Amino acid sequence: MGSTTTYSEKCSGITYTVLEELVDSAAAEVNACKDVALRQILHENQVRRPFRRLKGLKSEIQSGALAKVKIPRHEWYFHPPSDTLNHYVRVAFYAHSRVETLDGDHAPFRIERTRRPLSSSGVEVATVRRDGSVLEITATSRETTVWREVTDSEEVENLLLERNAEHLRQCTIDGTPFARSPLNSTFGLYGTSPNADALLEGNLDDESLPLTDEAKTWLHELKCDNGIEEIDLNISVDQFRLITRKCNPRTAASPSGFGYVIWKANGRSDLGSLIFSKMMSIPFQKGFAPSRWKRCTEIMLEKDPGNPMIHRLRIIVLLEADFNLALRTIWMRRLFTQAEKANFVNEQWGNRKNKNALDCLTMKLLTCESARIMKSNMALMAMDAAACYDRILTYLSSMSEQRYRLPVSACRTKGAAIFEMQRHVRTAYGESSNSYTSTTNDLMHGECQGKTSSPPSWAIYTIALLKALR
């Protein structure tokens, strides 16, 4: 049986062939010194890739892919300053608060939990037993070494795969109402069911839905504006040339190996532009996701450089370059622009033109200073939407985007890519052969960080929320 070669292997073979031709040509035309220099170049190219990996393994502060990860040595931890019991399970930390009783510090802890990272200091190892519906600490001890460093390549990959899968289950594990029965099936997997249509038309009977009045107000804000035109999903030849000309060929992408440089080259070809502009448009027009678009590579970034604790990592996803280019064209250039022209709320400052974080911060500062000088009372609430992209529910996001006339077929394409995505992780040891994905009973929602449609999806997702708060 013949062996198969990857695209990157073919490129490496072509590179070596070109260098060998240069060596032979130099040997015939110039002196031996030149020949020796060229042969040295050939040798350097042969060892460059493994040297890059070895360099990352040697360095204490990783500048590239992860070579190690730190995990807790124990399961239970107690943090006296915050009076919180922390449980490490399935590569994630959960916090248990104390039951409010007259016993004060001797009261047990609740079984109910919330996802919360472990404090970096003042932590004690705890021995815990369950007594009915509460948890009790039987003993605590102070240890200087809380973390265990894992360097085995297989164990690192398995830990990261499990950690990332658990991270994308947050909305279902934490009990988000629309991620639980019966609301998780009300609007369909992609937000394209008859109930979704009724909601967008303003005809949904929400009396039977187990929702608060505030949640119902939010759903009412998703009603479509009939004066908005439907988004065009066709990517023309000229648009294909434009988007490929502007892309950076050095940007990492494409698990298949067809990076931005390939599409940039196709943009210079009349035939390539004609063919691939159609190939980009058809999936969104027909409502399906090609198999190549349903595979991604996850890169792990350390939030604390040099200290790769399992709960202090950030996922950056590498998608297929042509998929990302199409998402940028349809979501960022067309959908987001149309939402701006419609009824975008002024309170939304994220990802918008002529609005930046410094201006928003200045307004906050002036408001506080005004209240201080005028000696008037004011209340200020600051909330961090932790893991905001990774907690976006796909069907609610799709309905928010349909409100601004994104066709149903495009929502199905994006939804199919999310739920059927085969997710591999890349470390300093290479890309994992194993992967994880959603199943019917284990849906993993969330917009990927690294996907060009994520910023407009999040901004549009929050428009109805902000209007409901008014």
C-alpha cells in the first residue's frame, strides 16, 4: 500500500530539491568555497524545524507552543482569606461557599458550586468529607508545593484536550437557562426552528416558557426590523481578489496546510479567483459546512508567561484560511455594517469604528469625577464577562444575527462548523492525533477566539441585552 504525504511534506521536498539544484549549479560554476557554503545552507534547512522545537523545550519561558503544563497535586483546597472551599475536578476549579449559620467559621460548605480559579496565594490543602447535602473540612495543611509539572507529551496533550472540552461546556455545566431543557430545544440546534421564526416575527407565545420577566423582555428585543434588506451571501470575483490581496500570508492558519499564502496566490489568477469565489459562497448559500472547515487546531497561550497553570491558559483557534476570509466578508463587512446602520445601541463600544476603550474609560472617569465634585450619590457596577466568546450559545447568536437579516442558510453553515468541529491541540511536541468534538448529548457552544466572525457576533449578541436593560 502506498504511503500518503502531507502538503507540508511536499513543500519541504520541493525546498530541498531547489537547494540541491543550487548546490550542483554552484559546484559547476564557482569554486569549492561557494559549494561548501551552499551545502551548509542545505544542512541548516534540514535541521531548522527540529531545532525550533528543541529551543522551545529548553527555554524556561515558552515563546511558542506549550512544552509543559502545571496541575494541582491535590483535589481540595481551602482559601481562608475568602473563606472558600475549592475543588479541582476534570481539570477545572470550582468554588463552594459556606452555609450561613450561627456557627460562623465552623459551618459546612454548600454542595452547589461556581466555576472560579484558585487563588495564587494563601491556599491550604484540605481533606473534605460529604455529610448529606453539605461538605465539611476535616483537616487542613500548608504546603509550599501546590503544583505538579507535567512534561510527558502524551499526558500534556490529554490534559489540554480535556481542559479545553471542559472549558467549552461552561454554559451547560453552570446551568445557563437556555442551555438546559426545555429551553435548549425550543429554538432548534442552529436557531432556525419554527419557534425561532415566530420569535423573530414577534409572534412567539412565551407564557409557557420557564423564563423571568427580564429574560422575556430580552427575547422581545430580538424581533426583526422589516425595513432591513437581506444580507448578500455571494462573494464575487472582485471581492475574492480584494480580500486575498489584503490578507497577511504569514498569519498562521489552516490545519490542512492551505494557508493564506495559497489563497493570496489564487487571488492573482483569473481562473483561481473565478473558481474559489464560488467555492467560498456555495456553503453559506446552501447551508452546509465542508469537511475541511470542520477541523481546527487549538494553540494554548499562557496568561502568565513562564507559569503554565492548567486554569491560566487561553485558547486561540486556527481555522481554514478560506473559511475565515469568507466569515470576515459576510459577518464583519456586511452583517456588522448593516447592524451599525440599523438600531445599534450607543452603549455598545466593543469592536466599533470610531469607538475605543480609552474614550469609554475617559467617560467613566469624568462621570465619577463629576459625582465627586458635585458631592452627589452614585452607584457603579463593573462586571467582567469571563470567557464571553466561549459562552455564546449558538442558537441565540444565530437568532440575534437573523434579526439583522442574515439568511438562515448562513446560520446553518456556521452552526454546523461549530458543533461538528474536530478540535486538535498543538504543543511543542506537534499536533495531537486525538481530538474532541460535540455530540448530541454534549454540545460545546462558543465562538472561537481567532475566528473573524467572533467580534461582530459578540457585539450583535449583546445589543438586545443592552436594550432590555434600559
